[in-house]
Amino acid sequence: MDSKAMRKRLFRLARPIFFETLLLMSLGMIDVFMLSQISDASVAAVGLVNQILNMIFLVFIVGATGSLVVCSQYLGAKRPGDFLVAARVSMLLNAAIGLIVSLLLFFGAQTILEIMDAKADLLENATNYCEIVGGFAFLVALTFAATSILRAREMAQYPMYVSLITNIVNIIGNYLLIFGHMGFPALAVEGAAWATVVSRLAGLILLLFFLAKRGLRVEENGAAHAAKKLCADALTKLLQILRIGIPGAGEMFSYASSQVVITYFINMLGTDALAARTYMMNIVICTFIFAISIAQAASVSCGHLVGKHSFAAAKALGSFAINRALLISGALSLLLALLAPLFMPVMTENQHILSLCLTLFWIDILLELGRAVNILTGRLLSAVGDPLFPLKVSIIVVWSVATLGGYIAGITLGFGLIGMWTLFLIDECLRASIQWHYWRTGRWMNKSICWCKKHVYRCAMWGVQSAIRQRFFWA
């Protein structure tokens, strides 16, 4: 396949992922907008909880990221039986993790928020929201796994349809339960939580339907029979998923846990600063949605290419994706900064929050350029079998620059949220320059080639062992 055809294939896959991501992220934006009609304090409470939940939910990325890469490589190598086993293992892995996390969040919600030193006026609403949404965390875990499998099969249109329906259900639920229309009680923050849970449940049911009907069906003859024979390989597939998933999720977990610490620091600045950050984080999502979608598509395409041992083609396609993400993220962040004076007064009447946000949007322009590169390089390096490099960079730079530097600039030196945001910019751009250089030099290729050789050898040896066991012990 030539480069032009690969690029067309990339955008064909990225398009539904883009709309799916846009719809999923708009869930949080809609919740924030509707709750802003009640009070800035309710927005701050939900923002605090979501920051914690987003970090905890990253544990689900272990199974999702690993299954996306492993399943893509098996499909690229024309091994449908191995794909089926890996897909089923990832679903079971995320289901088990999801149940454990649900129990921890339901029974430990108030303790977690007290550790975060939540303000007294936020604690009750935040606890209710965390217990309800966190108690059904297993829905998110299974959704992540099912979506990854469908994307590996290049069936990203199905998660997009599901996201649209999930959004509609959430909007209706918010309308009925936040404000108490059509005879329903006005539950405010608690109503937003229940609307989120119901919409996620509806979405998961649809995803499982598409997965059963299309995602886990392969056209090659004998694939299902091969999958049954390969069930003895389940442990091997699990280890392969964890080998890719743990470092990939580790990078995200490092970043998200630093964000939780940063949220704790911002909470020290007061409710206005926390509300301003919540508004910003839900709005600037619009600027890096394309980077997330093209990163997902590029990781699938590069995974297929690595499965075929086409490393140079994977490098060329990844570089193309990074350049396009930079261009679009920069344009969108500039447009957002220009339009902020028009839409922010609709979100809040608090002049302090408004002033903070209008300044942060301009700082955020350069920040989004760095974030786009980090999103792409992190996903690409995981897809080609080198997930440890972005993990190391994230741990060192994020915690030293964004977290420690943010505390010094915002709290110690007294520059507040604007000072902290400036350090976030430096963090993103520094990591971006390191990871982009690493990708362009192609040093990851040696690790990918070595990984593929070991992978083929281990699969061959496991196949021999399975045949021996079946011949002498199961006959």
C-alpha cells in the first residue's frame, strides 16, 4: 500500500473516532453548562470529582491500550484466532478491574475527597457524585475494552453511533433530573450523576451488541475453531496485553495523578480558581479532540504495519499524523482564544473567574501544540512496541515542571492560576520536543524489531508446548 493510500485510510478511520470523541467529551461540557445554571460551586464540585475519577479510570487503559495494540498487530499478521483470544481476554481483564474499582469508589468516596481537602461547601455534592458515578465504574471499564476491539477491527463507526445515543440519553437525563422537569425531582448534582450512569449503561449495551454481531466475527475459515484451541494461550495473551498496556497506562496515570495533585494545589487558591480550571478543562477539550482521534487511528494503522514488519512505513505515517495534529490543534486553540469573550459570559457572571479564563485561553495556544505532539507520540510509541520511553519522560518532566514548578509559581511565588498554567505550557512543550525528536530519529525501530522477533519466538514455543500437552495429557 502506497503512502497516499495509507493516509486516506488513516483519515477514514480517524473521522468516526473524531466524532465519537467529540460526543463523549461533550458529555462533560453539557454537564458543566447545565450545572452552571445552578451555581459555580456545583461546577467546582463536579470538576473536582471528575479529576479524581479520570485518574482512577486510567487503570482501565491497561486492558484497552494493550488490546488495541495486540489485536491490531494480530490482524495485520493475518492471525484471526489469536485476535479473538486477545479480545476476549481484554474484556475479562477490564471487567475484573472495573468491579474492584467500583467497590473502592463507592465505599471510599468521602475518604478520598477528604484527603483532597475538599471545601466544606463542596463536600456533600462531591461525595454524592463520586459514590454514584464511581460506583458504576465497571461500565466505563467494559466500554473502554469494547471500543478498543472495534477500533482494532477498523469498525470505529460503531462506537461513534453509540456515543451519539449516549449523548442524547445524557442530555435528556440532565434535563429531567438536574432541574426536575416532567414530574422528576430536582436533584442538581446528584441528578447529573444518575444521568451519566444511565447514559453509560445504554451505551455499553449497544457496544456489546455490535461487538457480538461484528467485532468478534472474522471471515477467515476456521478462525473460531482456532480460537478455541488457542484458549490455552490465554495467559500468554494476557501477558502481551499487560506488557503494552501497563507502560502505556503508566504514562497516562503519571500525568493524571499529577493533575490530581495540581487540583489539590488549585483548591488551595479557592473556589473561583477551581471553577475557572473546570471551565477551562471542559472547553479546551475542543482543541485537542482531533489529536486524540488521529492518535487512535494512527496507532491502529501503525499496529497493522508493525504486524507486517513495515517499520519505515509506520514511521512515515506517524510523522504525517503528528504534523496534521499540530496544524489543526494550533488553529483551533487560536480560534477559541479569539471567541472566548463571546461565550464565556454565558458560562459565568463571576468577573474574577471570567478574567482568569480569558487570560488562560491565550496561554493555552502554545500549550495545545505541545499537548498534540505528546498525545500522538505516546500512542504511536505504544503501538510500535516501545511504550517505556514516553513513560520515563512523563514521570521526570511532568512531576518536576508541571507539578513542583506549578506549586512554586502558583502558591509560593503568588502568581496563582496564571502562573501555574504557564508552567503547564513549559511542561507540555518540553516533553513534546523530547518525544518528537525520539520518534523522528527512529531509535524506537530497533526495540520494535527485537520485540517482534521475541513475540514470534514465544508464540512458536507456546504452540509446541500446547501441542505436546494436548497430545499426551488431554487426548
